[in-house]
Amino acid sequence: MLLLDTDVMVDLFREYPPALEWVTTRNEQIVLPGYVVMELVQGCKNKIEQERLEKTLSAYAIAWPSPQICDAALSVFARYYLSHSVGIFDALIGQLAVSLDAPLYTFNQKHYAAIPNLKIIQPYPKE
């Protein structure tokens, strides 16, 4: 399973060559945290963009945290918000990855660094 963060999906949508090359060499299923999908929708500038995005996203599996994962994310958020500026969605996405025992593919190392037991992988080189 490839659990992708918002920044990686944006690169794929923009057809960034290193992102496209990386994803085409992988055989695992791409899974998007539901909160990543919400962030992508939030980035749409108009209804046409949103419809195009929703059509593209229909090909991907979406994972949502259980209430227990949300409780764990709340603990992480409360513990690390002030000291490490952990965001609400970052806590939820990171804790989902921990619960799935899956690495999170992202370039936002700083956003997730404080989350215990989270494995973060930068999927491809950025210029």
C-alpha cells in the first residue's frame, strides 16, 4: 500500500515528471487518507476543477480513521500542537498511517516529525 500525502498527489496531478516516474514503477495500491482528499478539494478554484478532481480521485482507495484512531490523533495533537505545531489534519493523517502500519509518502517532514511511530518516506527527489 502506498499511503500518499497531499503534496505527493498535487505533484501527480500537475504531472511532475519525477512523481510520474516514481508512481509508475510501483506495484502497490495507492490509498489516500480521506483528509488528503478533503485538502485536495479545498484547493480547487472552481466547480470544473472540483469535478475533474473528483473524477480522477474515483480511481483511488480512500481510508478513514476509526474513532479509536481519532482518539489517538487527539492525544498526539494535544501533546505536540504547541511544541511542534502539529496540525489537526496532520495528526489525523499521521495517526492513520501508524494504525495501518504503513509509511506515509510525503515531503512535509516537519509536519509529521513529532508523531510517534510514524514512518515518513520522501518518494522521489525534488528539484
